[in-house]
Amino acid sequence: MNDLESRLTRFATPDLKPPVLPDADVAYTLHDTPIGTLLLAIANGRVVASSFGDEETMTNRLARAVSPRVLRQPRALDDVRRQLDEYLDGRRHEFELEVDLALATPFQRLVLTDLPLHTSYGATTTYGRVAGEIHKPKAARAVGTALGANPVCVVLPCHRVIGASGALTGYAGGLDAKRFLLNLESKS
């Protein structure tokens, strides 16, 4: 052992433990699912994102809208991931998660807040019907746009809203993902 190594051994501590980082204001993770990779995020125990958006775009949105302390902390999202996986396996029909629509516009909040009341597992509704239920009967297209930018996909079931003709139209995760979710629900 040379002189430098000898001096450095004085600083060695065998019981040294890694630092414990504080929880983030916004914790997120990327979660692979049968319908694609979702960025999941929570803040103050509430789901603020379940999105098909790319990581950089979504974390920047979260930093601007919620808090600049956005950290990738998968463990904080264990319950969200578990419930999502149970849903996608057909073992769960409702989420027991609190949602915060911090990333939503005021109109999106109007549309999304009561969305679970306007739809039910295994059933669909139309953009026009949702527009009527929020007392904006001429806003079917605006409802479609709001749902297309739903920051909490799957958890808030925008996939259950279809065109008046019964056609599947737009979905942030793509029409294959929307079809998968509707087929999953129709089988259960």
C-alpha cells in the first residue's frame, strides 16, 4: 500500500450508507403497458399525469404547472402502477386514486371532472352527449379536443367517449390503444 492509499484508508467507513433523498414535489415514472408507455406522476398524493406524452415535454409541463421539483421516483407511484396493471389485466373496474387536474385547462376540467359519472365501465357515450351533460350542447368538437389532451388518460376514462356514429375517433395513445381499452372493458 502506498502513502496515498494509506492516508485514504483513514477516511473509509464500512457502515457508510447512501444518502436518503427527500421526496419530490412531483414524483414520476415511465410505465410500460400493453397500450404503450405511460408517464405517471403524482403530487401531494394525487395523480397529476397518466400520459402518452414524451418524458421531456411532460416533465417540463409538470415543472411549470405544479412545481420545479420533478424527480423520477418510481417507488412513490407503486400504488398507481399496481391499480393501472390490475385494470389492464381486467381485474379492476374502478380506480381508487385521487386526481389533480393541474395540467388541464379550465374547459378540460369542466369536461374531465365528471367524466366518470358520464361513463361507466364497459359502456360508451358520445362527445355530443358529454357536451350536453356539461350544459354546452354545441361544444361536441371542443369536448373531443379536451378529451384528446386529457392529462390523466385511462384513470379518467376518455377512451369511453366515441363519435355519434359509433366510430372510434382520436385518442392520445392511438386508436389501437382505445380499441384495446374498449375491448378489455366489454369482455369483463
